[in-house]
Amino acid sequence: MKNIFFIRLIVVFTIMLISFSCKVPQYAILSDNANNMIVIKAKDLIDKSTDSYSTHAMEIANLKVQVDSIVVEENNRKMNQATIAMWSIVQKDKFSLYGFFDLWQQQNTVSPAAVAEMNQKLLSILNIIQTWEQRKKGGPLFNK
Amino acid sequence: MPNNPPLTNMTEIFTEIEQHVKTLAETTVSNFKNEAIADAQNLVATIKSDIIRWTNLLSTGQIKITEFEFLVGSEKSLVSMLSLQQAGLAQLRIQNFLGGVLNIIIDVALKKVIGNTI
């Protein structure tokens, strides 16, 4: 009887463990949505960079606030060095998203031919973060 | 801004890039010179079509020098991001493996302790 009780206990415990581990944490969903919004807004702004910087300065400032708040959240998570380092590149690297905004500000407008090229490169950089986040939550670890 | 200028001789450009890369490798990473040159050649080959396109855009005045520099520099950011992803994946694989080891310990211990007593 004692053994049956133990077996039942283990079965219940295992079911609970599986159901908890399968549930995607709320913060992860929020993080996904926030990442997607940033990619969409960044693309929109890069597309508009043939306009004068001053006409979109407020949108750029808002996007930076969103990115900065994501980084604060990511900093509060454990075992999260790669994600933090990736966002750091987006914020601090001269040739990443914030660097692009600096260039736009310095020039006032970006050449149309450059916009198409930069859009592709900057979105590739942001997409790496999205892909990485998916892999952290159980995506493929061995595929490219 | 020139009108319809001749396209830049890309062969000359890539030959010169290769020469400079060799000199850079000899002066900065002489102990790993051959590996460094091979890595550099792979990088140049990967972004060669981009460089050709950007150089043509620059030579025809469709992009500015600062924009050309930004585009080439963005490859550096991309490489940094990919390196971080690879390093992170290696860490995740180790974590998954260690998680698997702990599961094995639990499974085996339970089988021996409880399974054998049924």
C-alpha cells in the first residue's frame, strides 16, 4: 500500500512538473510582443529616413525608450548574458540601430539607395535577437 | 555628383583588400596568421556581392561616403551578433545536457529505489 501511495505521488508530481514546464512564462510572451513591436517600428523608421530627421525625432526617442526598457527587463533575468550583449550591440554599436539614428541625425536625411540596404542589414541584426529568443524557449539548438 | 561614371574596377579593389589583409594579419596576429587570413578571406567572400553593390552605389553618387562606411560596418555588428548567438547556443546545449543528466539520475534512482520494491 505504501508503495502504491509513493507511485501515485510521483505520477502526480511528474504531471505537475510537465504542465508547469510546458507553460510559456508570461514574461516570455510579453518579451516576444515587445521584440516584434520594436522590429516593426524600427523598419518603419528606417523606411522614413529619407525624410528630415527632425520630423521623426519623437518616434525615434519613443523607440529608444522601448528598447531601453526591454534591456532593463532582460538585465533582471538570470543566465541571460547573450541576450543582454545582443541588445547592447543594438544600443551602443556605431553601425547598429542607434548608430543608424545618429547617422540620420548628422546627415538630416539618408540617401534612398542607402535606406534599402540599411533596412536589410539592420533588420538582420534585430532578427538574430528574435531567433535567439525562440531558441531559448525550446527552438532548435543545432540548426543554423 | 558625376553623371553615369564608369563602374569601379572591382578586381583591383579586391586584390588590394587581399594585400592589406595579409599585411594586417602579419602585424597583428602573426602567431595565427594563416588562420586569420583564411577567416578574412571567408568574410570577404561572404560579403563580396554586398561590397560590389555598395561600391557601385558610391561610385555613382547614389550613397554618401558615411553611408558606405555604415553599411560595411554593419557587417561587423552582424558578425558580433552571430558570434553571440553561437556562444549562447553552445551554452544552451550544455545546460540541456546537464538537465538531461539530472533527469537520468532521477529516473535511475527512482527505478532502483521504488521500481524494484513493487
